[in-house]
Amino acid sequence: GLKVPQVCKKLEVTEQTYYRWRKKYGGLRMDQAKRLKELERENARLKKLLAEAELDKAILREAASPNC
């Protein structure tokens, strides 16, 4: 029964944050939102691993080149 500004003040978040969250998670159930966050974390981890692997490949390629 509270209005958005009152809820935001109680939760100590800005109204902008509330509306951003609502836009992102508004149509999701709690379990779906949790799964989305898990997938986002996993995706970030995999991207980091891929970047590291690409860097390793580039280093090995440079070390193997005859122009060293």
C-alpha cells in the first residue's frame, strides 16, 4: 500500500534504481530473476576465460614466430 518514493526510501535505493530494476526484472518471477543473475555471472566468467585463452594463444603465436 505504500507509494514508490516511500518504498525506495525504506529500502534505501533511489527511485531511478527502482525503475531500472523494474524494467529489467519486472516480468520475471523470483526464481527466474535468480536464474538470470546466475547466468549473467556464468557468462561473465566464461568471457573472462575466453579472453585469457585468446591472450595465451597470441603470446604463444608471437613466441613461435621466426621474427623474434
